[in-house]
Amino acid sequence: MEKIRVAIFGASGYAGEELLRILTRHPMCEIVAITSRKNAGEPISKVFPRFTNSNLTFVAPDVESLKGKCDAAILALPHGTATEFAIPLLNAGIKVFDISADFRLRSTAKYEEYYKVPHPAPELLKKAVYGLPERYREELKTADLVACAGCYPTSSILPTSVLLKAGLVKPTNIAIVSCSGVTGAGRKVDLPYIFPECNENIRAYGVVGHRHLPEIEQELAVAAGVESVTINFIPHLAPFNRGINSTILLDAAEGCTLEKVEQAFLDAYGNEEFIRILPAKRTSEVKYVAMTNVCEIGFNYDPHTNKVILTSCIDNLTKGASGQAVQCMNIRFGLPENMGLI
Amino acid sequence: MEKIRVAIFGASGYAGEELLRILTRHPMCEIVAITSRKNAGEPISKVFPRFTNSNLTFVAPDVESLKGKCDAAILALPHGTATEFAIPLLNAGIKVFDISADFRLRSTAKYEEYYKVPHPAPELLKKAVYGLPERYREELKTADLVACAGCYPTSSILPTSVLLKAGLVKPTNIAIVSCSGVTGAGRKVDLPYIFPECNENIRAYGVVGHRHLPEIEQELAVAAGVESVTINFIPHLAPFNRGINSTILLDAAEGCTLEKVEQAFLDAYGNEEFIRILPAKRTSEVKYVAMTNVCEIGFNYDPHTNKVILTSCIDNLTKGASGQAVQCMNIRFGLPENMGLI
Amino acid sequence: MEKIRVAIFGASGYAGEELLRILTRHPMCEIVAITSRKNAGEPISKVFPRFTNSNLTFVAPDVESLKGKCDAAILALPHGTATEFAIPLLNAGIKVFDISADFRLRSTAKYEEYYKVPHPAPELLKKAVYGLPERYREELKTADLVACAGCYPTSSILPTSVLLKAGLVKPTNIAIVSCSGVTGAGRKVDLPYIFPECNENIRAYGVVGHRHLPEIEQELAVAAGVESVTINFIPHLAPFNRGINSTILLDAAEGCTLEKVEQAFLDAYGNEEFIRILPAKRTSEVKYVAMTNVCEIGFNYDPHTNKVILTSCIDNLTKGASGQAVQCMNIRFGLPENMGLI
Amino acid sequence: MEKIRVAIFGASGYAGEELLRILTRHPMCEIVAITSRKNAGEPISKVFPRFTNSNLTFVAPDVESLKGKCDAAILALPHGTATEFAIPLLNAGIKVFDISADFRLRSTAKYEEYYKVPHPAPELLKKAVYGLPERYREELKTADLVACAGCYPTSSILPTSVLLKAGLVKPTNIAIVSCSGVTGAGRKVDLPYIFPECNENIRAYGVVGHRHLPEIEQELAVAAGVESVTINFIPHLAPFNRGINSTILLDAAEGCTLEKVEQAFLDAYGNEEFIRILPAKRTSEVKYVAMTNVCEIGFNYDPHTNKVILTSCIDNLTKGASGQAVQCMNIRFGLPENMGLI
């Protein structure tokens, strides 16, 4: 079998660094190009000293030159920019795995509401498959364009969708409170992200109308089998590098028990390599998923308020971005799903 | 005016260390005794090297020897133990400021439900004044026994009670999600609290039935003017030393607006030195309250779900424990409320 | 007695924030102006949300407007810029306390060697008193221009100078290895200082020719009573907010013993409020000096290599910058040296 | 080819956890036993929740039961205890890879001087090969007993030995100043290691007579071709989880230049997969080696003092312990040296 020839677009951020870390160990991938407008012409070690021994060099993004030499492109670009490259890449017969938010929302109206601009390629939204393998594995096997699930959405949707689908919780009054490490903000050089501003601190942000909100609502509605759901999603910035914990409060449906919740998770994810269901009443911890592609899920029931309380942890750069993209790519190209990811 | 002669009981933990830091700078306090069973006979510098230049020495707790030589005792003892000393101290005419949870609940039944033992001195519960100056200032002026508010409760009750009292939010479906630094667990030598287990991690704990839950419910019911309220309170352990952030989701009552919420906070706390009301839509940050006695409050309104979302930060060792005890003591002894605390 | 009227120049960095924290509590200071070119016109709370309740507003720096209304100016400006203001301030009869490096070196040649530009005001170098109260207290009492000691130099000179002066160590082969928290880099918005780049990391930098090197060498030569000393100074950036630890290796002179070292420290600093001499063989810790104006010094002797090994910790923003400036100012204006600093 | 059957003795600490992380991904290893006296009978997930999906169970250490079923034993035991198991394991024909310090010193006198007890098995010291592949690869190919190099020694010896051997630096007046993350102290439940005591802190410890000192001196003497060398080694505890940085000051020998230093490193390590030589004047960073088996080396020359200054970073749990043990094991069993380690 031949190796997949992969190009990484926008490789100079943290998701790009994580892609490089994963793909340089992936036995069936060959990196054919890493692009960066800003760093074109520079050796990779200039941007990421950890790769000093690699001889990769950044090039300016150029789809033309990849024709016939590339099977898959992973886009770690800012939203908006991803679309610009997705179109010519697809036209060149290259499979596209987009880590940005450009193709995640099925509704162009929602996209415009949250991103304040019209969607640049509405016709592609229909083509795109949502890149969350545990929910869309079959569709991913033949997808040309994969809209990899976002970090907060992955940690939120994986546990919540199971209970909604099983009818064990109500599709109303859902509250998701998440804490993310600082790599979640990207490799952004801005005052709020310098060390002394983040360290010994925690703060909520984007408490109303965060851009990941419609993505979570969209997928929870699918799981619940309803037209739409309306939730509260409240992210926090916490002083660690990698990882997200989401704590999720759900109104129990009639007849819900801790045992049924456990059974629903085992039924849904008992055979999933990248999902770890904790014993009842335990809570997930970021440290047990950092640098892995695993989502760790804990569940509890509060009889006092009749709520199911879920906790869910992922590494935002791995399962929440680059690892998930590789998992999707493995599925698409018929490779073992965990290749390069363990 | 004569100085207040203060004894600190249980001075070898983090709340004790913070009391020592505050009281050694307090111009109207004289520390007459610091007690520790474990460290009796040892100079303070053995336990807290930062006080190497002090000549205080730990003594075994002994109320008898304090008679006539002490005006106030601050108890930084484990729950259960505090009661043991409170009784003889009160009998000796010494004012008691208890940082433990022993006297915070008015209901002995609730105490027994959450602490699994009968309350050791039910008659004292009636005497005790809840040590949250911004809510109980008048009562504190004449209190003999002060049950200082807990750390999570302080960060939760201060903002929420205002809106409940003003009728701007409903006393149902309240969710409080908090993140505390590791000093919140005390100076506890236990595997989950060693550095590599806490660092680069975050986790929920006590998601059902945390001991601070009934204390918060009790005070929110008072504020709402109802018999009882039932809430979800979900604490997290986060990787920093000092501070708590509480993010609070509340169902807006009819007619609630962001402007009314702001006005309610200004009416309630506009003149409070230790409460900082942020401009609308901003969120509180732990770093702006660490090492201070301030509670910083942010507020927002989500029209999408008709929720009021509050954020509230304190330093768990200062406003959440030792600073609040000193604030209460200042009130009780007629001193400026901020003495030693700025 | 009247309050000292103080202007803070360049108040928008971390040293400025620390000055504001100290001076707003200082009972004998009145802040008459805080300047910032970038933030002129903005309320202080815009730059430092912790001062939301203050009504100070940044103004553009303007010496003319301060004439007759200001007794002291503390300059927390970048090097080079400080000189620009020092001259007119001195001409206006205002005492100047400069936290920058502009006036620390007595040799203009050394200045030019390390800063790559000629010194802008060589005549002022003679006027300037080195702002390290424990070494230059008498001179500070009448100084018009104080060149406050740098952070690394303070942590290095305070312990080392004592042993050099006592002849207990040799003035050759001195190695100083320091670790600083990230506020030491200032409030600088640059990729190497964002949280994920500093967190879970440590690195040496400036290992050859760091700008604090000639300042340390100058003062150690004074202490040793020799023309010049040549040392190695190797700073590291470590993942905490505040503090410096310096570990210093010194060749013991003949006859040196641990007892003599201890005695030399007690003789030199036994009465110093802001120096904490640890018992022999203990090592200093950053956490015991953070948020204080204290320098903590530990000493040890290695018979194996005949070296004296010192450790020394300060808070880089307090004793290493703003606290020291206030200590110098207190001395200059005849106030208790610790005012506002405990 | 058959898989190597590996037993891990003392698997419940951080080195054990790292061994498990590595070996569960190693394509040619089968874990046949994990031992722990304290946790015997418990599933691995009880001790390390990250391995919740594994079905390994701790057993009490029992060499007898491993006979014929085990090819290699990796000992992650406290010093002293390792010897106890090494003897029967070797007798049972099992290769032993010891991560403890028991077999690292060739001199029983040195062992006794630093460990305060006679060596329990002096005859084995002659058999043991020092487990630092880049220096002892040939010897490791046939070793029955490997004394894996310690963490501080690995970071110190790898760079320094090259320059000593090349005669570019003098074997006298060597100073090694290291900073280690807190996992370096093991999974130890003790007050100095709880989060609030380590966080926002740094401190030197063991500044005289640390137990890794004779190990470093032994290997540097070998490299320099001299009877013995006498050095200063000063470790610090720094607030991160994983990694060591060593900064090394060396007196340049006559004729030493930066170019010769670079050439010496390229000659020695140009083909080493796990050593990364930085360009001249750059400094190593812990973050670039964390979670890898790499040693990153930087070098510089200070003409001012005629010193060569090296910096060297490793992950203390990987290259400094478990990764190195696996690297040695791969060599011993004829596997690719990097198997399981990239």
C-alpha cells in the first residue's frame, strides 16, 4: 500500500505543530508540503525548534503545485481562509480535512449570525461531513470534505448526544460550562495571553454568543431528533497548556437512572478506542487525556435537583483538532483508525 | 484606644498563615497566642519560614490561660473541632470568629445530613451570626459568635442574593459552577494534592452533595424570602494557588433587564469597599482579587436563553476565610472595617 | 507633616502596577500624576482592572505641569527614555527615583559597551546614588537622583558583597545563576512570553553579556575593594509570575568557615528589616518573598570544592523594582523606611 | 521474531507510569507483570486512571513465578530495594534494567559515602553496564545488568563528556546548575511537594553532597581520562511537571573556540537520533524535550571569562528514566533503538 501524501495548510500555529508531531510518526503518511504565508521559505525549526532535526521547509500555499502529488490536505487555517483553499483543493481531487469552523454549520443563516459575514461557499456546506468519527463514521468513509468538529463541541457533543438520543435527558435547559487551556486561544500574540496575565488566573469569556454555540446546538438537535435546541455554553480560560474540561448539567427525563445512563454510554461507546467511560460518579480529569486522542467521560446523577451531571475531557489540540483530523483521514483512506494516534 | 488581643486557634494551615500575614500588619491587633496541637513548642518560622523574623511560638490550645488576656479568638480549625473551643472561649468572655463550618447552618438537620454527625452544640447555632459583612453588618456589631461565611458560599451568595432579593431572577433552577485554587483544599498532604497531580489539570469534584451546598441554599432562601431553594453547586479544582471564580446561571424573572441588574448591584454594593462591580458584560478574573479582600462581580444577560449570567471572584484565603474574619472582627470592635485589609 | 506628592512616569507596565499597589496604601504619599504615552486619557481601570474603583487617569508625560506640585518622580520607563525626563525633573527641583538602568553604571564606557549607544547624560552619572538602601543608606538620605538597583543585581549584590567585603571569598571565579519569573520580562507582548511558550518550560538566556552583568560587576568590585571583578551571570526564565532566585558559587578565601559566613551576614544585615538571613545550610525560596520587599538569603559551604554557595530570593517587582524605589524614597524624605512596604 | 516479555517492578510511581505509557505502544514488547507491594491485587486503573481501559493488575513482586515467562525486568524501585530483586532475576536468566541508583557507582566506597550504608551486592557492580547508550552502546549490546543513568547525570554527562574527551575544556572547576520539574521528586506524598508549596516557587536543594554528584563525577573522569574530577552540582526544584535543564560552566582549555566545540558535538552526536545539537549560542528549552526521549544541547563561549557555557534539557521521566531504560533494552535485544520511543 502506498503512503498518503499529505499537505498541511497553515502549519505555523499550535494545531499545525500538533499535526506535525502526529504525522511525523504516522507510518502511512508522507508530508509533501507545509504552508505558511508568514514563514514561507523558513525551515520548520525556525518556527518550531523541537523539529530542528527535520528538513521540512515552509512554502507559500499553492494548490496548483500539489496537483497529482498530494492525496489529502489538512487545513489549520483561520476561519474564512479555509474556504479559499478548500475549493481549488477539491477541484484538484484532493481530500480536504478542515480544522477551522468554515464548514461545520449546515445553516448559512447561523453562520452569518455568528460570524457576521455571508458564508463564502454555501454549496460546499452540503458536501461537508462533520468530522466527529464516533457520530459520523460511516459518512466519513466517503467524504471529500470533512469539517472537523471544534474543540469545545467535541467535548460537549460526545457525551451529551448519547443521553439525548437515548431519551434519558431533556433537550431543554442544557448548560455546558467549559474550561480550556491557553493553547485553545491559538498561538496568538496578544496581551491577554502573555504568561503573567493567564497564570494564577481563571476567567469566563464569551458567555453570550460564543461561536462554538451554534455548532453544539446543531449537533445536539440531531441527536435529540428535534428541530433545534437552545443551550447555554460558557467557556473559561484556565492556566494550563492543553486540555478542555466540560461540565454539563442536564435535566433528567422521566425514568432516568444512573444505571441507564451508564448503559447508554456503554452501548454507544463501549467499543470506541478513543472514548473512556469512567465508572459512575467519577469525574474526568484533563491530565489523563493530555497528549492523547481520548475523550474521557464521567457521569453522575443528583437526586436533589433531578439533574444528570456529565464531565468530559479532551486534549484540545489532539482530539479537539489535529488528532481528530488524522482520525478522520485514517477512516477516509481505509487505514486503522488509531494509526499514528497511540 | 487599646489594641485587640487576638488568639489564633489552629494557625498552622493556610488560613492560619493568611491570618498571621494580615494581623502582623494590623495596627490595632496584638497576637497573644497561636495554637497548634501538632506544632506546640515550635517557633512559627519552623512551620512558615516566611515569618523567620517573628518570635511567635506555637502553643497547645488552652482557653484557661487566655482568660483576661484575650479579647478575640479566630478559629481556623477543622469542622467539629471548632465547637470544642468555641464553648469555653465564649464562657471566658472572648469573642469568637470561626472560620470552620461548625456554626454556619441554622438547621441541625441539614448539618447532620451533610456532616453525618449530630451537631455538637445546637444551642450555639441560634447565637451565631453569619459572617458575611455585606449582608449581616448590623448583626455583626454585637455578635459574640461569628460563623464566617465559607469560601465558595461567599463568592456565590454575594452576587446571587442581590438579584434574588430584587426579584430580578427566579429562585429556581440555579446553577453555580466554581473553580478553586488548590489552597482551597487546605495544607493537606495527600496524593491528589501533590504538584504533578494538580498541575496541568482541572477536574470537577463533589458534584453531588458538596458540604457548602446547604450553606449557599440557606442564604439564597433568606435573600429570596422563600422557605428554601434547591440549587446545583459544582466545584472544580484548578491549577493555581489562590482564588475562586464562580459562574452562576440564573433564570431571569419577567421584566429583568441588564440595566436593572446593574442598578440592583449598585444599590446593594455601591458603597461597599470590598465589592467591585464590573461594567456590564465584563467577566471577573481571579488575578484581580488575589491577595486582596475584594469580591469582583461581573454580570451579563443572554437573550437566547433568557438567563442572567454572573461571574464572581474572591481570594479564598482572604475574602473567603481570614480576611473576612478580620473584617468581621473590625466591625465587632468598632474599628474601621478595612483596617489591616488594604 | 505633609504628604509626599509623587508622579509615576511610565505607569502602564508591571513595575508601574506594583508602584500603584504600594503607593495607594502608603499613608504619606499622594499620587499626583500617572503618565503613559500610549494610554494617556484613559482611566487607570482600563489598563489595570484591579484599580476599577480608583479615579486616577493616565496623562501624557509633561514635566512642566508638575512644577511646584510634585516632590518626587518615580520613573518606570524603558532605558534611554528615563534620562529624557530625569533632566527636566531635576531642573524642576523634583527628586528622581529611576527604576530603569540609565544611571546605574558609573562608567560611560561600560554603558556604551552593553547598551550600544553613548550615554545620553554622562554628567548625571556622577550625581546618581545607587538605590540599594542596605549598601548606600547614608548617600540616599541626600540624593536628588537615585538609580534604583536592578532586579538581578539586587538579588546578587546583597549577599555577595557582604562576603567579599569581609574577605571570606575571593573576588575571582564568581558564578551567579539566576531564575526569574516572567514579569521580569515586563508586560511585553511577544511570542516567547505568551503562556504556552513559558509554561512547563525553563530556559537560560543572555548567557553571555547580559545587561545586568556590568552593574553586578561594578558593585562587587566596590565591595571587594578592587578595581574590577569579572563574573559569569546566567539568567533563566522560569514559569512563575514574580520572584528571582540567584544561586551564587564563590571560591572560599583561606580561613573561611560557615560560622564566619554567618557572622558576616549578621553583622551586615542583622538589623535590616528587609533582609532575612536563613539558618546555615537552608536555601532561600521565592514563595517566601513574593509580594514582599524582603531579600531572603541562604548560605552553605562545600568542603568538597571549597566553595561558599549562596542562595538569594527577592520579588523582582517589589525589592527588585518598585518596593525598592519606595524604600529609597522613604529614606530620602525622612520617613520610616518600611512605610507602605509591610 | 518473538516479543520481549517484560516485567515492571515498582510500577506505581511516575517512572512506572511512563514505562507503562511507552511499553503499551511498543510493538515488540509484551508486559507480563507489573509489581507493587502496596497496590498488589489492584487493577492498574486504580493507581493510574489514564489506563482505565487496560486490564493489567498489580501483583506482589515474585521472581519465582516469572522464571521462563519473562525476558527482561525493568526496576523502577527505590534504591536499596532494586538490588534485592536484581540478584534473583539475574539468576533466573532475566536481563535487568535498573532505573534506581543501586548499580551506577563503580566504587563501593563512594556508594557508602553518599548512601550511608554498605553496598548490598558489590560483586554486581562489576557486571553492571552504565545505561547511557550514547556513551556505552557497545557494552550495552551484551549486558545482563544495566544501571540506567540518572536524570540529572544524563543531562550533565551527555554534553560535558564530549568536551572533556575532546580536550576543549578543563576537568577542573566544573559547575553544573540544574532545574528539575516536580516529578523528579517521585510520586511522593510529602508537604514540600503539595501544589501550593511548589507552585509560584523555585528553590535550590541538596547544594552540598547530592547523591547524583558522585555519579556525574565518575563519568566525567572517564570522559576526561583522569583519575577523578571534583565538581559542584546544584539542583533546583522548579514549578513544572516534567523536564530538567542543566546549565554547565566550564573553563575553556587553550585553543578552544566555538567552532571546535560545535565540531566536537557533531562528531560525537551527529548521528544520534535522541540528541539534538542546537546552533551555536542558542539555549536549550525544557518544552522541546518534554514527552520525548531527546536530549537538547546548546553551547556558547564567554570570552569575558573564558568559559564554555552549555545548556542541556531532557525529560526526566523519559530520557532521564523510563525512555532510557527502553532504549537500553532495545539495544540489548537487537531491536531498532528508537522502537516505542518516537
